[in-house]
Amino acid sequence: MNVHVSFTQFAQSTPLFTLKEARGRYGRDAHSRSILNMLHRLKRQGRVQQLANGVYAGALAGAPLNRYLVPAALREDAVVALHSALEWHGVANQVFQTVYYFSTRPRKDVTFDNVTYHRVAPPRTLDNEQRRLLHVTMGPDHVLLTDRERSFVDCLLYLDYSGGVEELDKSLGMFPSFDSNAALEYLKLLRKPWLYSRLGFLLDRHADKLFFRGKPRDTFLRKLPSGVAYLGSKRPGNRWVPTWKVMVPEALIPPGERHIPT
């Protein structure tokens, strides 16, 4: 292989790289010492930082580390997801100091430069090779992440990684459009009727902007659960929304309607 820069220059100036990548580029260079020995020396000199076992960042890189690329370096099957995917798509109300990603393999949290990388198990119905990349897109810089609609549904499925329902409501208000058909396709796969209640209620709050009316809305209404759904935790102060068969936090009810009993 024709190597244009030395390993030292590559390692200290590359924002993010893995040991596997380094070995692929330089492992056959008969005139270099072992890759691990050189990395150890560069770490002692402060020219390379280690994020995790086998994952490194060049301390002299001219470009900042792209936090959304780190999950793929930590796990080969990683997909940026949940609130982090909403951030990347530009429809999150705020940027968290935690990056969430789906991976079928467990991994302890990794914290680097004040950002924590947290692995989440994907929905069980997608826990196979055929469905792993459904509603997943490849963004610039080769960031693999869930698309906008799936990201929002996943946040409703995993509220602990969403920032909360008020955060999601504000984020939905930032969507330039919402593909109801894509969401319905994904919801059908998940087979959780209460998600239709959660998402339908929130879409109704932004119905004019997101054109949530007619056939798509009627489809959601036909899929509601037989029992009561909850948008968030079961706690005092929730309000009942009969249209969507859902109990929601009082903050999401218009002031004139907050007399509705729980």
C-alpha cells in the first residue's frame, strides 16, 4: 500500500480512528515498529488520546471530533439514534452531552471530552440482520443514523433517552414536515398500540404545520389500544385525552382545557 503520510502524522492529526483502521493502513509497513507500541508512545507524548480500547483521537487534529461518528468506532453495528439522531437532523430542541446509539452488543458507557456515549439495545423486532437498517440513513461524513420519523417514534418508545415529553413536543414543532406513512410502517413493525396514542396526540398538537389530517390521522385513530395509554409516567396531574385514549402531562393541555379530570 502506498502510504502518503507517516503513521505518526496520521495518528496525531486524525480526529478519530480505530486500531483496526490503523493496522489496515500501516500494518504491513516492515520499517515501522508495532502499531500498538507506537500508539503507546504517542499517548505518553500527549499527541494521541484514547477514547476506549482500540479507539483513538489525534490531539493535534485540525478538525474537531465529530461526536456522531464515535458510536461506529465503538461498535461496528452502531446506529446513532433517539434524541441524538434528532439532534443530527436539526430537529432537537437542545443538544445533550450524551450521544445515544443502537447496538445489539452491550457496551459500558464511554466518556470523552465531556460527552458520554451510551449504547441502547434496539427494539426486539429489529434485532436481526434483515431489519437492523430499516428506516436508517447514511448522512454526510458517513454517519449512520435513524431517519427523522423513526427517531421520533423511538424516542416515544424509549422516553428515558428522549429528554422527556415536553422536549419531544418542542422538537416535533421543529420538523419541517412529517412522513406519517413512514411512521405508520414503522409502528406496524413494532406492534405496540399505545405508541399510536402517544404519537397521534403529539401530531395533533402540530396538525396544521405537519398536515396531520384526513386519511393518515384516521389510520392512527383506528389503531389505538383498547385500554389506556400514558404519555410519560403515571403520576398525579395527568390529564385524560379521550380522542387518543391517552393520559398526558398537564403542561401539554391547553390552559382552557385543563379542567378535564384525570
